[in-house]
Amino acid sequence: MELKMPDLGQPHAPQKVPYLRIATEEAWAPRDMLDLYRKLFERGDVDPGFHGLMGFYMSSPSERAQHIMRCLVDLDELRLQHMDAAGVDKAVVAITSPGVQVMDRATAVSFARTANDELAEAVRRHPTRLAGMIAIAPQDPVAAAKEIERGVTRLGMNAVIINSHTQGEYLSDAKFWDIFAAAEAHDAPIYLHPNALPPGMLPYFQEAGLDGAIYGFGVETGLHALRIITAGVFDRFPKLRMILGHMGEALPFWAYRLDYMHQATVRSKRYESVKPLAKRPSDYLRENFYITNSGVAWEHAIKFTQAFMGVDRVMYAMDYPYQYAVDEVNLLDAMDLPLEHKRQFFQSNAEAVFKLA
């Protein structure tokens, strides 16, 4: 059977459907954060991945870059207009990558609170259209844990955004595990979102133009998720929930080989860092993760992932404004799925995971 790639074609008005369309990975940038970024760029010693990613978008005159920067800072009229045009009823908004994770420790802790307050205020202005995720500063795990508590109990946000590595460090290091403890205690899933590649990875991808969303993001974020799994995080925090975008950064498609090779590596005792786990890597994927299709409006990939993960663990996302395809919902509304499975994909799974209902 030939698996044809979808063709969005000419935009059409969104069709009427018997469910809400909730987009679960939609980016936003506080204007004050962009001012902080400009100061970092002026210093001249900024992380090269950060400079190549956000430095480009903030300085390029290209139509794409201008569109992204115009849309990122808006949480009101423009965003709602774009949601209406694309048939998105509600957006779960998170601070754009790298968020505060590129800042020094003190600034990051302080600004995460500021950003969360600003996002919570926007949600109060548009309670039926917007929901938010809690930004934290992994640079200070204790402060991050406290901000998760504040975000859930005082701001009414029920998920956490972490933009993959923090200055080359990964959450698989036990020094960060206060964050997992707080997320588990408050039943707040962590959305592990891509970041620009760390310096050791960047050159091999950047020289071929493959460092961003086209490939590098998925490789690095998938690596991060696997580090968390193989470090035994879910044996230590069995009720911890995490979310991966972009069709799970391809991990469902690797599941068979991940299980086989992890078992083989444990038996071989080749690496001190690879220890036995209570379950297979694929079991943690299915039991502790949710997946969004952000940026992948492809029926075949969605249906495979639903079959692997379970229909109750796959959700819709657009990845606005980095990917804004006005006709995308019509394409996905037409998927050959039972109505109840479409409702789960677009609406009820998100309502359950982010506690929206």
C-alpha cells in the first residue's frame, strides 16, 4: 500500500465538527524576554545554537521570521484571529524555546515567575480560548519545584514546559529530580519541548542545514527523553507524566529496536550508565508519556502512534506560530477514524491531560 504524503492545497474555511479542536503545543514569547535575549546577543559570548535559532528569527527580514516574531508576542486579537481562521477552539500556550533556560540562574528563576504571571493573566482574559503551561528554571531545581507548586495551586496551570537541555545539561542527572518530584506530586505533566542543539552536537547538523525543526530538534529531544527513561526516572517516579511533541520525536517508530538493544546492552554490561529497569523502554513510553502530532499532519503517522500508544494518549497540536497551516484541521478532520477517536485526538485527551474540562 502506498503511503502518500498529505497535500494541504488551498485553504478552506474550517468545517463544522461535533468536537472542539484543542491545540496543545502553541508558542508565546513575552516581550521582556526578547529584550533579555537582545542583551545576551550584545555580550557576544552567547550559546551558538541559541544564536543560530532565536538570533535568526529576531534579526531576519524574511517573511517567515517576521511572521513568527509578530505572532509570538501576541496573546490577544491576532492570536485569536489566527485560531479562528484555522478552526482551533482552544490553545494550550507555553513559553517559546529556549525560554529562561539560556539565562543565568537568578535571572531565570525571577523571569519564570514573571512570565507565568503574564500568561496566567492572558488566560484570565480569554478563559475559553487559552490555557497555559508553567515555565520553570531548571538551573535551580528547588526553585523550579516551588514554581510548579505555585503554578498549579495559585495560577491554575496544570502542566510544565521544559525546553529540553539546559545549557547542555539533561534532566537525567539526579540533581534535577526535585523537578520530577514536584511534577509528580502536583500531577502536572512535563512537556519536553525541543531546544537548539548544544555546542557538541550543533556543527554536524548546522553545516547541512539540519539543526532545527527539520531534524535536529527531534534527534536531541528524543535523546533527552531516552536519557530520562534509561536513567530510571520512572522507576523512581512511577506516576510522573511527560509529553512529547512531533509524533513523539519518532520514538514510537523506534520502540522495537530500543527494547531489544537496551536489553542486549544491559546483558553485555558495556556501559556503567545502562542498568536494568523494571520495565522495557517501550513500556515507559506507553505508560508515562503522551504524544502530540505537532508539525506532523499525517494520518498514517497519527494512526500508527495511536495503535502503539493507545488512542487516549495522542493529542492534536499545530506548533503555532512556527507552523501555521490554515487548512490543517480540515485535513485531520477527514482522517479515516471513528468519530470517538477523533474526539479524543482533538478534544477529550487534552481536556484530561491539561485538566481543561
